Amino acid sequence: MQKNKTPVIIANWKMNGLLLDSMQNFKTLRQLINNSLVGCEIILCPPFTLLRDFAEKIPGSGVKLGGQNCHHGENGAYTGEISAKMLVDMTCDYVILGHSERRMWNNEGSEATNKKAVSAHAAKLKTIICVGETQYERDNNLEEVVIREQVINSIPKCSNENNTIIAYEPVWAIGTGKIPSMEEIKRIHTYIIDIVKKELPQFKETPRVVYGGSITSDNASTIMRTEGVDGLLVGKASLDPAEFFKIIQASSVAA
Ligand code: PGA
């Protein structure tokens, strides 16, 4: 089926990457991208410590920069936090919010994610808002209830189809090598789009909905060809530039 949105491939490096290796890996990725025709938007989200260096290296590379989190405040007495404006200052276009690892380890629920998204949009950052069910919720047929709660409550009123990407990331598929069937991915993406259409009037059109969780170069093109999938959010496989480039290529062909 022909897709009418530009596919987006997002690299989430999580808490990985030291300066020298990361710059070398980016140089490799940049060369691979420059030597080929890439038909998708590419967003790289390294840890905060690398943003300064990426801000210098990324212009002209065809890759956009994103943060992995931001605080809801504009500035002030929040020790250890990073604001949306600071990400913009580092030339970021995007920020990932509501990732299940933040929901789980930092106790950031949908309300906190929503507040961060408001502050991100005020700073003119685009948001990648993550939703997804745990294994327990899946086993108990709760995925639709959980995903609906996360979509409705995490996405703020200032969101629209141009400033927001929704990422469906089943928690049980993250870093496990397990992925849902293509039927399941299609069903959940369609469900998310349905919620947006029926319950989020701030969207005049449907936003891009991407899939994340154990993406590799072997499964990328099949997932990208699945109805309702507009892109991929890639964790572990994005750390290896050759593997990440294969995912970009597979996705460009499939789109
Ligand atoms: P993974 O992580 O690709 O390593 O499963 C995806 C994510 O958490 O964004």
C-alpha cells in the first residue's frame, strides 16, 4: 500500500556513547547516507553529553538532532535537568517523551509527559511521544485500555500533525528480540489513529505513527510495509552505523 507521509527513522541511543567512538560512528553513518539516495527523514537522539559535538557535526548531513527527554520547566532550580530551550540551543528539532524507560524508572506518567510536551512545543521542538503496553498488560488483554490512556493523557492540546510523532513501543518488545505480529502492529496503529481522529480534535490530519521495539535490518522492511506504520524508533540497532544504515535503506525502499 502506498504511504503518503514521509517515513521517519529515529535512532534512540539511550545511555550509550562516549565522545570519540560516537563521532567516529557518526562519520561512518554520514558517509553512508551521503553516498546514497535516502527517502526518509532521519533523527538521531544521542545522550545529552554528545549534543554539543553533534550540533557542530550535524549541519548538512541530512540528519536531524533530538533529545531523549526534557524538563517541563523553562529554567530554574531543577538540579540535573535539561530544558526544552536548552535542546533547541543545541540545534535539536525533536525530543523523545514518555519513553517506557522514563515511565518505568523515573515514574513519569502521562501527566508528566504531557507537561513536558507543552514546554517542548512552546520552545518549538517537535515531540516523539511514546506509548505501549507491558507484558502483564498484554497477557491480561489490557493493551487497548493502557494505550488509550497514554495517548489521550500524554498528548497535549498544543499538539498537531506537524509537531508530534506518536511512537508505539510495546514494552515487552524493547531490547528483547521479540516483536508483535504484523497483524498486531497494524491493529494497534489503526487503533491509535482512531483515537486521535475521534478524541483529539487538535489534529486536523493524522500524525505519523512509528513502531519501536527490537527493530533490526532483518525485520525493518516488513514492519515498514505494514499498514499504519510511518516509521521506526530504533534503539540497540542504531548504535552500529552500518546496521542503522541498512535499516534506513530497507525503510526507504519499503515506504
Ligand atoms: P530496542 O529499543 O530497539 O533496543 O528494542 C527501542 C526503544 O526503546 O526505543
